Amino acid sequence: KVEKMNPLKVKTYYKRAILVYDINSNFIEELPTIDSAVKKYSRGVQKVLKGVQQQCKGYIFKYKE
């Protein structure tokens, strides 16, 4: 028999909106999730959001507050 499993928790940080800026801090676009930003730009987006890198491919990424 399999015992009841705890319900899975959905990671909310994947659902946060991402704002994209160029190097001169000009707003470019807003993306609905990190996944969509990674698909469009690259995996470097996650490093910029974590603070490991300052930019990725000439863009700056920030979470929407």
C-alpha cells in the first residue's frame, strides 16, 4: 500500500513577472514568468535575478514588485 503523500507546493518564484531593461536602464518589455524569459534570452537570466551577474546579453532583468 502507498501512504498518502503530502500535497505538492508550487514554487511561486517561477510565476513572478520579469522586467527587461537595456544597459541604459530603458524599459524594453515585461515577461510573465522566468521560464518565458529563459526561453527568449538564455539561462543567464536566472543568474542576473539571483545577483551572480549584472547583465545577460546586454540586458538587465528585475522582478516586478
